[in-house]
Amino acid sequence: MIDSTLYKLFQVSAISIVVSMGVAVVIKLLVMLTARLERATSAPAMSDVPEGKICPVNFGIPEEDIAALSAAIFVAMGPHKILHIAEARSGWANEGRAAQHSSHSTHSHSAPVRTRH
């Protein structure tokens, strides 16, 4: 009874290993094939990239990705109108961050550290 259980365990393990290695080889071949296809197709020149009126099309971002992100934002936010997306450049925010970081220091840099002898 134990022999048949061990044999079955070995058989299932061997099949799992073979299937896993086969899947890994297929994935590796697909990655190599897509890398060759990407190298074969040249990127368009910057002058060939179209620009939209409201939202400029960025070079190198596939249209499918832009469409998927736009759909996800619409689902998450609802029918709101996004007017502008950009990095915040508030000077007061940077000053506040710097003040907070400096307030966490262990000792003041302006006053000398006194030690007892």
C-alpha cells in the first residue's frame, strides 16, 4: 500500500515538473520571438508622431495602453472631466517637506554638541 502511494506521488511530481518545464520553454520562446519582432520594426521618427489638440500623444506609449488607462480612470472616477494632468510644482510644498525632514534630525546643526568630561 505504501509502495503504491509513493509511486503515485512520484508519478504526479514527475508530470508536474515536465509540464512546468514545458510551459517555461514556451514562455521563453515567446519572449525571444517578440523581442525579435520589436527589433525588426523600427520606431517612428519624432516628427511622425501625431499630437492631439487636448491631450498630446506621447512617443512610445501604445494607443491600446492609453485607451485602457482612460477606461480605467473613467470607471474609477465616473463621468468627470479631467482638464489637466501634471506633476505638482508648488514651492511651498517643497519648503514644507524640507522643514519636516529637518525637524526630525536627532540634534540641531546650529548649536554645538556639548559633552561632559
